[in-house]
Amino acid sequence: MKSKVSAIDVEYKFYKIDRQYYDSLFSMEKKDIIISMHFYDRIFFENDYKKMFTEMANSSGNIIKFAIRTFTANDLFLFMMTARKAYNMFKKQGKKVIFIAMGDVGKVSRVWPEFTNTSVVFLTAYDKDNNNIGQFDRNTYIKYRKLLAKIHKNSTAEK
């Protein structure tokens, strides 16, 4: 906690095991606390997401991160829609969110973080072809963001 970093990321399952210890530790220094969950091998139903999001919202972290590998477009859209709806709960509690869908289909969540109100997008510093969790390299990310901006500009101009 006394390091010069501005944020600390703690996996929710560890936080949950010894909540009092972590809450005490976090209260010593003013840093951003990221409480995170990662799932690489399963997806959930809407009610499962809601339950996990509600539990995480009651943590002492001020940033909630939920990352899941999605395998189909339906997996992705269910996750993104549920995360989008949950954002208001987190906002009321003064928490920022990071919702990330991993894998090829999950790339949509990285290009369009505004949909879920995600405050951080992770890019890779390595070869984009060797990244199996769906991170873009900087240039590819910029290319897709420009395309998204162009589509948005054209759709608002038609109205």
C-alpha cells in the first residue's frame, strides 16, 4: 500500500475471503482499489451477472472490473447488456466500472467501451496475432475507433 502506484487490483475471491483485512489495508492509503473477477472458461445467465455485480458493488473498491471470455455473439450481447444496466447501480455508489469481454467476439466490448460505461480499455504491447484474449494493438484499436466514430457521425447526420 505504501508503493507509488495509484491503483491496486484485488481479485474478488481473495477479497471476499478476508474482507476485514483488505478493508483495513485499503483505508491506510488513498489509492484506487480495483475489485476484479475474471472468467476464462464459462459464461453466465443475466441473473448470475446481476448477483455477482451486486456483491462486488458492496466491496470497498472504487473501481469494479469484470472480465469474461465470450464464445458467441449471444454471450457477448447478454454480458454487455447486463453490464450496461448494472452501471447505474455502480454509479450511485460512486464506483467506476471496467467491463471486458475477452476472446475474438469480445473485441466489440473493447472497441465500444461507452456502451457499458467502461473507464479503461486494455491494449496489447505485443504482436496482435498472438493475443488470444482479444486485446488490440494500438494501431488496430485506433483504426476501429475511427470507423466507429465515422458510423456514429453518419447516423446522427441522417437524423
